[in-house]
Amino acid sequence: MTYAQFHVAFTLPWLGLLAFAAWRAPRLGRPLAGDMGRSDRFAWMVLAIHVVIAFVYTTPWDNYLVYREVWGYPAGRVLATIGYVPVEEYAFFVIQTLGVGLFLFALARAFGRLDHHDPGPAGRRVRAVGAALLLGGAAAGVLALTTESGTYLGLITAWALPVVALQWGFGGDLLVRRWRLVTVAIAVPTVYLWIADRLAIGWTIWWISPELTIGWRPFGLPFEEALFFVVTNVLIVFGMTLALHPVSLPRLRSLLRAALRAPWRPLLVLWALSMVPTPLAPDFFATFAYVSTSFLALAVLVYAWQRYGRVSLALFAVAFTFGVAVEWLGENTGVPFGQYAYTAPGPAVLGVPLLVPLGWWAFAMIAIAVAPRGRALLVAPLVLVAWDLGLDPLMVDQGFWTFAGEAAYYGVPLSNFAGWWLSGVVLVALLVRLEPRLADDQSGDLRAVFLAQAFLVGVGLVVFDLPWAALLSTVAMLAVASTWRWLPAAQRAS
């Protein structure tokens, strides 16, 4: 059997039946999506948008897995390929999303009256805890990528769970109140696709690499394949249920109003999301490094503009210029970091990679926010050193720069950290002199970025086989982040 014949036998009949039921529903006087809360036209639009999202988000991931030979297709089983993926696989992205979405609509019609209640503040803990657990699962998936047998498992969880975490963080409490509908809408298509997938593997329509999977095959189906259909159906059902829920639009408007009041927050979300693909595609480390650093630098600039006005442009200019100058001095004289040379790809200013002065700007402002009120000059340089305990080994490992001679700490000499401390003292002093209010900046958002960076840098170092740097940098970053508790509780809360 070929992949096209598999569609004719297994996926198209299922989709055809559901499409016929959806076509008949309005003619029988029944809403397409039952009591899910929106008009038929809106329901079709939501389904179409999810098809586009599924196609766009899955295409590069699927191509990468076939490129890595996580799975593949024997000769003669497919009609043609685009990139690394057969055209039948692209069709599957569309068919699965349409089928699961239409099945959700059919279930909603059968379930009758649905819950439209907004749990309000009581639902925030449900959303926060669930999102945190899902992000923890994504991090575990990234760590699984450090082993050959964990490749497929890691690529699934690191790709899917951050998005599920966003969905749950937005409306997990709403999903809980419709748990029967959501559970059945996920479970039934998943079991059907498990059976079809097991048969397809048995008929060698496609194959799964035994070396890149953990080896557990319940009922002959690789665990990772089973998980794939669970998480992809979760993405579809969660997304469509939330999009159609009447509470979602007011909640989205509230978030948008909050984003307008704090426009740096969407940029921080983009920064965090831009760091997720790095362990999935290490060959593109440099690209993701530039993208994530640019988002972070822009977010900090927008934050500074909102808080300090036009002086923020001067703050940025000082930090950027300082970053270029101190790095040019370091590369050409060895002062204050030790002798090193840049080997980084991408744009540069006076031979200094662009992401470096952008990093000096963002890191310095965040370090000042992490420091206790009035202690910026004392603590912020230590924050920068703690950050660099992870950053420099990672960048040396990825070929952005190299130090001369032998160095015991992953190719980084101790003089580098002394240079970071001294440079941090000078830069923080310049910034605080230019804008004295910086010394009292206690931004919770920037502190959250620092804690997130401690986690992300630690995970990244483990993925790139730098475990001791991961441990040392994470401990150091958490230690300096705790210094704000030196202050009395009344001051911390202000």
C-alpha cells in the first residue's frame, strides 16, 4: 500500500463522513459547533485558521525530522516530495486538522448545553500551575535531545509543549470546565490514528528509526508515535475550544489592553519563544542567537522608553557604544577580558558582532533591575558576571569567539570574568549617572527575564554538553537574584 492509498483507505473516508455531518447540521436547524458559543461562520473561520497554523508550524519541524532520519519512506511509497517531506504528508497536516476539528463540532452538537462560566480569579492558579508543568515537560524534552535514543521524544515535546503551555496559560480553566467534551474530542481521533499508524508501519508505508527512539512499543507502536498523535490532537482541540469559547474574546481584549499598557511584554514573549527552537536545530544557533538578542534588546528599550522617556535613547546609545568600545579594546589589546578573537557570523560594528553590544545594553539594564534598590553599583556587576559564567562557555563552544591559550573553564580564562566585573562597574555607573532613577528600578518583568534566562541558559548548556557550566551559572544567577531580599518587606513590595 502506498501513502496515497493509505489516505483513501483511512483518512479521507473519516473526513468525508464528518464533512457530510457538518454540511447537514445547519439544514437540520442545528449550529455547526453546537453550544460552543459562536456562529457557524465564525466556527468555519476558526477551523480554517487552525488548518493554516498546523500547516505552517508543522512543515519545518516535519522536514527536520525526515532530514534527521527520525522517520522515512521506502522507495515507491510516495508520489513526490517537497523538501524532505512527501506531498501526502503535507496533505495529512490538513486532513488531521479538518477531521479533528469537525469531530469536535459533531461532539459539541451531541453534548448539547455547554458551560460558559468564567471562573475569574479562581482559575488563575489552574492556568499558572498547568502552564508551568507543561513548560517543565518541554524542558525535559530538550534534555532528552542530549541522548540519541531521546531524539524523537525530545523533538516532539520541545516543539509541541510550549504551545500547549501558552494555550493552557490563556484558558486552562475554561478547558477544565468542558473536560468531557475536550477529553472525548482528543481521545477518539487519537485512538483511531494510533490504529491506522500501527498498520501503516506494519505495511512499511513509512518507518521509524529504532536508534532515535526509546524502544518502548506498546502494541507494536513506538511510544513517540503515540505521543505525537496525542499532542497534535491536543493542540487542535485546545486551540479550537478556546477560540470558540465566549469568555475568550473578553479575556483576549483584556490581555491586549494590558499589552498596550506594557508593550514590552509581547516582545519578551517573542524573545522567550525565539529561544525554544535553538536545541531543536543547533545548526541554526547563530540565527536564533541574533533573533532572540534583538527581541530582548528591543523589549528593554521599549520598557525604558515607557518608564524614562527620551532619556532611554541616550541610555541605549551609551550602553551600545560602551559595548562596542570595550569589546574592540578587548579583542585588540587583551584588556580587560584577556586575549581573544571574534569568529562569529553575521553583522558587525568595528569587528564586534552586533549581538554583543545589544547584549551589553539589555543585560546591563536587567542587572540593574535585579539589584536591590540603591545597590545597583554593588550588585549589578556581580549579576553580569553570574550571567557570563554560562554565556561565555556557550558562545565559545558555538564558535562565536575564541580565547588565546589554554583555559580550564571551557576555554574561558578567569581574567574574562574579572573584566566583566570591571566593565560592569563602569557601565552601570555611567547609566545610573545619566538616569539616577535607574538606581531605584525594581522591575518585576526584567527580574522575571533574568530568572527565565537562568533556566534557559542552564538547559542550553546541558544540551550542548557543558554540564558544569550549567550548574555553576544557574547557582550563581539564582544567588545574585536573591539579593533583592536584603531589603525590608515594605521596600520590596513598593
